[in-house]
Amino acid sequence: MTPLDTVSATDAGLAGTRLADSGLADAGLTHEHHADSHLTDAAIAREEAHAAHNYLPLPIVVESGDGAWVTAVDGRRYLDCLAAYSAVNFGHSNPVLLDAAREQLGRITLTSRAFHNDRLGPFVEALAALAGKDMVLPMNTGAEAVESGIKVARAWGYRVKGVADGMANIVVADGNFHGRTISIVSFSDDASARDGFGPFTPGFRSVPYGDAAALEAAIDENTVAVLLEPIQGEAGIIVPPASYLPAVRDICTAHSVLMIADEIQSGLGRTGTTFACDRVGVVPDLYLLGKALGGGIVPVSAVVGNADILGVLRPGEHGSTFGGNPLAAAVGSAVVAMLATGEYQRLADDRGALLAARLQALLGHGVVAVRTAGLWAGIDIDPALASGRAVCERLMQRGVLAKDTHGSTIRLAPPLVVSAEDLDWAVDQLAAVLEELGAK
């Protein structure tokens, strides 16, 4: 992989001027900071030689971060508009979260669940309260939370609903993304996630996203759960009709089926509310949480629900060596305390309104559709103009990091602490890229 040429002196000067206007003249977008580009080449070459090629990253090597900004090994700074797929909602090097981690590092980091630790109880108590539930199953990664939710739903179906052993099915949605384990890709319709990885796990039925009637038609006496993203992230920030999730909630209740909301990307402040389900007043039976729950410091995930559902698990039936470890619990507790104030939800709502207005103005100027929810945006680029990857490469040259998906769509999900000035500047860069591509 060869890194892209660095930004031109002219573009760097223009970017530096814009950053100076917003009080960010030290952002590093100057020619002098590109002298060490060989450091980028060397770091990428080492990774390419020894790391499995399951990603195709943009050619930037990050070495540090602060708030909404990251610094690369060549000294250049970039505005992070991905936030590690919403895992860094509270910003890079958040001092509150770092203090919580440092304090716990000096005490104890891992005991396994073979013993109790003094940090797990306060964490699960606070997280349950935040979600309005009474029980938490702590795990590590988002995919683990999804797998755990599937196991819980099946156990509930057999032990509570009375489904015959081995007959449980779960209804999911087309275009879903819940992770990359074998069971999860078994109900994905993404060819890149599935092809060459079978045989697949049975027990799933997929219906069109946003179609409540199709979902209800797929339910039978053996259906134990409906598993959905309240807003589909990887699909391009697909926001369903406002009536959809309430209808799903009613259908699940009527048919004695669990409603499981995968809020791993959409939850914990991203959409301007604690959970995306809150936007339409829906309370699922189980929340699946992850990413931002670890504050961008440690992997923390959880299944959150009431005891009549999570209580079906018995000792020895499910576990994780690192799930619920003291370090994760300490950081997770700090995250929950920050969310309990409502400050970050308000930031996402306020900044999201600015982002939506600016992006809407780009419609017809290289953008064919925009979808937003809080500080989360899916932007469909005119495919005749450029691919989403090409736009992201040009944004990177201008000091903005974003991620493409599904061909011509790009996503913006900056840390919730991003300033209005920085956000405005990022959209300026996107507008400039689209103008450049249009001129070509």
C-alpha cells in the first residue's frame, strides 16, 4: 500500500487559515509537518507484512489523540469524524475516563468471574439504572453482546415461552450489521461477510428493514426474539419511519416475542438521546451495548434487561474470562456517570442539528441523499462523481477522517465533544472535495 501524496502547500495554507479562524491554527496542516512521511510508509509496511489483511485502512498512522483530534506519526493533525465507529463518543484521552482507568490500574485489573470484585457491583447497578432495567450481563466486545443476547433469547424461549428444544427462531432485518462471528454472519446479507465462511448457523429469518407487516408475518409459534438495530449504522445510517419501532414493540408484545435492540453503535448518546429507541419512546426487552461503553479505553459490552429474562441463565452456562473485569467496570462506571448527567446527549443533539443543516445544503452539489440522527450522518455521494472511498481519501488529504460504506456512501460520527467550529470546518472540507470532483 502506498500512502497518498500529502496535501499541497496551497491546500495546506487554506486549511491553516480556516483553522486559525476557529482557534485551531496549531492543527498541523502545514508543509513542514510532512517531512517525516517516511515514518508513515515504514509503519504501514510493517503492519502490512505481519498483520492479517482483513482491513483496508486509509493510509494514515495515528500515534495520539485529544478530544476530537488525532495526530499522525508525521506530525499532522486530523479531525476524527469516525470516533472508532462511535466507540470514542467522549473524545480521545478524555481526562475523566483516563483518571478512572489509571486509578484502577494501580489496584487490580482482572480476577475472572471465579471471584467477586469490588467494581462490578457498582457498574452493573448504575448501568441497569441508566437503562431502566434491573440486570446486566457484562461482556467485552459488541459481537459478544450479540451472541450473548441470542443465547439468552433462545434459553428464554425454551424455559419460559415453552418452545420445543432446538426449534427457536429469531427474526432479523435485511441490511443488518451485528458483528462478524460465524453465527452473526449467518444472518447477514453482506456478501463480503459471508462468502467463503459457511456452513452457517440456522435459526434466523430476515425481513425488509422498516417493514413492520413483513416482520409480523415472519413470526410463528417458535419465534423467540426480534433482533434489530434501531438505526442501521453499517448500512449507511438508515433511519426507519418513526412508526416502525413502536409497531415492532407492539408486535413483539402481542406474540410473546422478545424485542432486542442492538444499540452498540446507536446507543450511549450518539443520536442525541441515551438510546436510539428513546427517540420514538420505545423500550425493548433487551439492550445490546458496547463500543462507547468502554470509553475508547477498554472493550466493554453488555446485555441489559430484566431478571425475568436474563435470570434464565444458570451458573456455568455462559461466561467470559475478561467479562466484568475490574478495569472495564471502573471505566464503564465512569461512562455511565457521564451519561447520567445528560450533557453528552445534549451535545449530540445540538451539534447534530448543525451537521444536518450543513449537509442538507450539499444536496444537488455532489450529494444525492443525507440521513442524520443526532451526531451521526450517512451521506450518499453521487456515484457518477466518485466512490465513497475516493471522497474519504480526499477528505484525509484535507485533514478530516471519515469512513465509506456500501460503495458511494460516507459516514460521519465525530466524538460528541467536537466543537461547532470544527464540525463546520469539516463540512467545509467535504464541500470543497465535492467541488473539486465536480470540476474534474
